[in-house]
Amino acid sequence: MKKNISVGLIGFGTIGTGVVKLLAENGELLRQRLGANIVLRRIADIDLSKPRKVPVDQSLLTTRAEEILEDSEIDIVIELMGGYEPARTFILRAMDNGKHVVTANKALLATYGDEIFQAAERQGVNVGFEASVGGTIPIIKTLKESLVANRIRSISGIVNGTANFILTKMTDERKAFNVVLREAQQLGFAEADPTFDVEGIDTAHKLAIILSLAYGGRVNLNDLYREGISGIDKQDIEFARELGYRIKLLAIAIQRGDRVEARIHPTMISKDHILASVGANFNAFHIIGDAADSVFLYGQGAGMMPTASAVLSDLIDISRDILAGASGRVPGRSLREGVIRDITLMPVEDILTNYYFRVSAVDRPGVLSKISGILGRENISIAAVIQKGRKRAGAVPIVMTTYKSKERDVRKALAEIDELDIVMGKTVLIRIEDDKL
């Protein structure tokens, strides 16, 4: 029986450092659980001068990834460099050379997953990617294995810690978006350029991966409907509180017959919903299966050690297969590549949900009746109205919530409302999810 599993690491940044640290600190525990040693044979990084928070044998370090990819003794390659290239090329070369791969590269898998998973099946190797979605939360394993007997009715998730940190702070401390964003950057929760996090791009990458596992198919990343949180105003947070809601950036997937409703946007959910209590930079997933019913997963969605934990989970799974002489025991995307199909996404205009509107209108008689008349003509029924105190000049906010309405009708109505001479500025729209998500 094989006594050692040899590993090569490409990318010695924050997560790579965490992997090396965890292998060093828990190496004996891993040996006992695996029945073999995990041997870190080589570490490649473009910058070896940068100080790391973990001691490492300098003889293991190289700037040439080829020394890992072409080493016949290495069984598993861990790719943690991020980005599209050369990560894609390195992964494909590793698999061509018969090596298994572990990656945390969500953007790469969301964009080039077809090519990578097909190559893995063709070469008879495994691809582990638990760390690509949800950090330490085992969402990938849950969908691929634990819920394999279920038809997934819906998944809703808070999958970006930066956005959740910002919305939590805005809600709990009543601060403006820009103020909290600066705090998040100072604390290291947000990048200097936070676009991927606050505009939902990072969330879209993760949702694309989740959809492939939950519904056994391919999805074009560009087809996912996406809104970020940069337009959320303090007053919308306060109105949400008054109405009994909290605002979260959600990734939502719902099975609708032979189509899937998939969208990413700020969402009002009841303050009593299980996801409403997920604060700070934590992530969470609420999954509903036809057999399992409701499943909730919660934990750290990012960070050096939580993500390293997920990487090691894949590493041990693949090592166990190597020791058993097996490969491809669990298909990369839940189904064999030969039966993977394109997922038919429901156009966002067809979704049916509840809505929150905030209209900035001139304070004069008849305003509300004009607005409600337009909504009525488009089959939109008002559930509640909040109109704050009168002002001598300027606009006042009129807040409305609706019963279930079709997005197409809502967009048409708001376009007409925004053209009224009594309305100042664009109406704010936030979707409300009162159903069991």
C-alpha cells in the first residue's frame, strides 16, 4: 500500500500559506485519519521574497510551476494562484500528466468549468473545489454527496462576506454604505477595488458553480441576473426595519419546472428568517430538497485557515481514492460529463415575487393616487404604504410594498412613474422574498 501522497502547491499567498500551516500543525492527525503521509514536495510562487507567516524548508520553493507539473512523483497539484491564466493552463497540464487537482479558483471554474471537468473525466483524474464556494462551509460536498438523492427545489445563500459585513454594519450601526465600505477596507474584508464583492460578481461566480451541482448542467455566467449593493441607502435599511425585514445580498436558485430561476440582488427577508441572523462576514446556505426538506449550512466564507480547511478536505478525499486505487468515484459536477446539459434559465422579467418601492415625490395632494393608479393598470397590488411627514419644499419618500407581481409589469410601471413631473429621481426597487427560501 502506498505510504506517501506527494503534493505540489502552486500559489503561496494567503490561502497557500494557510495550507502549509495546516499541514504542518495537523500533519499527524491527517496521517492517522488517512493512513498515509501527506508530503509537500514542492511550492511554486512568482514572488518568493515576500515574508510568510509560516516556516518552510527553502529547498521546496521554486518560481517555476513546471517543476511541479512535470514531476512524476507528485500525485496532487493544489492551484491557489487565482485568475484565469496561467491557472487554467497549469490545471490542464497537470491533468494531462495524470495528476489530480485541488483548486479554490471560483472565477476559473465558473468560466472554464466545462473544459476543466471534461478534461478531468477524460484523463481519469479528480478535481476538488470545495474551497471555491463558501470557504469552510461544505456546500460542494453537501450537493454532490449528502443530498444526491434529492431534487433541489431551491437554494438561497449569503455567499459574499464583504457584502454581508457592509449590510450588517449598515443595519446594526445605522451607517452609510461609503462609511462602512471604508471600514471594511481598513479591516481587510474588502479590496481596494471592491467591485467584485459589492456588485455581486463574486457571488455570480459562486452561483454558477452551485447551479451546475444542484441542477446537473451548464450555465453561462453572463446569463445570471445580477445587482449589487452599492445603491442601498440608509433610509432603505430603516424602512426595511420598520416593515420587519433585513436586507441581504442573496444568491437565489429555484426550480421552476424545466427551467431554473437564478438571480443575485439585494433582498428583503423577514427578520425571523434563518438567513436574516447571519451577520458580519459569515456565509450561509439554505437548501430545500424534495426528500431532505430544509438544510442550513453556516460558517466562515473566506479567510486563510477556513479556506485552507476546505482545501485539505479535498486533498484528503482525493488521497483516499488514490490509496483505494479509485478515481472519478464522485463525478466532478454530480453527473457524468456525458449527460451534462445546458440549464434553461428563466428570464428575470418572468419572475413573480413581492416588491419594495421608494418613490421620491413632490409633497402635494393627489400624488399617491397617481402612482397607485399606474401600479393598478399594470396589475400590481399594493400591500402597504409608508408616507413620512410633510415638508415645505423638496421631495418626500413614499414607500410601498406589493403583493406578488411579475417583474415585467413592475419594470413597465416604474418606468412610467419615473416620468411623472411629481417624481424626483429614479424609484428604488428591492425585491422581497416572503416565501420559504
